[in-house]
Amino acid sequence: MRDIIITNPKIISDTVKYIEQGFNTNIVLEEIDSKLKKYFIREIRKKIGAEITSSGKMPSCKKIIESKVRSYHASVVVAKYLKVIGGGIESQLKPNCDDVHVAYSFYQDDIKRSHLKDTEMLNINEAWVLCKGLHHSDISVVGCHDCGSLFVLMKNWHERSCVVCFMNNKFGQKGKRKTSGLSPVVHN
């Protein structure tokens, strides 16, 4: 076993916090932005009894939003993230784990109270990938002219149909301006 000697307590506490929140090893390393190695993260995971997550390649934004339901979930996560950061993605090059965690918590609460509570939720790492995709302009946020909600699209997609309207129609919410209990609308 390698001895781990880190003298900066903030690095250790932030690392533990992000591991406990469920972030992938590579995301933790990117967030901490230090000379930490993957084995350090694995050792901390073992010591605190956290789930060992893959440190492999993260899914692409396109893969995450490949279905209408997942695209809807992505739209909610991104809308919550924009609200948390005040819409100012220009001020950051990448998402901040603390902001993604807050937005993800809001997303979880909203989905659990919605008509989509039985659908598969995105995980926090997928939320981070989407937020990073937003910062890197891999995805864009579009407002629906019919329901007023925001939804995400891949940058070069030509289909611009609103997933919120689609899900409302699918779940019998026709004619409503916003989804009941859940809406990717961002109010400033």
C-alpha cells in the first residue's frame, strides 16, 4: 500500500466531500485541480467506505440525452444548474462540483414529486457531464414557444421539438402551460 501524505486539509476535505456526493474519480481529480493521483482517490474511497466508481471515460452528452425521457431529465438538471449559478456560464470554464451537487439535489427532489418519479434518474456524474457540455457549448438550452420551458439540445441537432411538451402529452398533461410539479423553467 502506498503511503499518502497530503498536507493541505482543504484538499482532503474537498476530496472526501466530492467522493461522498458520488462524483467519479476523474471528476474529483479535475475539481481538486492538484497533483493528486487516482490511487489517492481509491484509497480515500476505501477508508471512508464509499462506493468504488469507475474512473473510465464518462458518457457523452449525446448518449445521456438519447431518449425523450432522458432528455427531459437532462433539461431539468441543466435548468436547475442555470438557476444555481445565476445563468452566468460565461464566467466559468467548467462546472463546479458544489454547484452541480446543489442543482442535482433540486433535480432529485423535483423528480421524486413529479409524474416521472418511476423513471430512471440521471446520476450526478451525468449531471456534471451535461453541465460541462453546457460550458463547452456541446449542448444548448432552448426555450419552448408553447410551454415556456427550457430544454436541452445537442449543438448541431436540427430537431427542435420540446421534450417538456412531449412528456406532458405522454403523461396526459395536455393544454397546461407548465408541467405540474416539475418544470425546467428558470425564473430569475
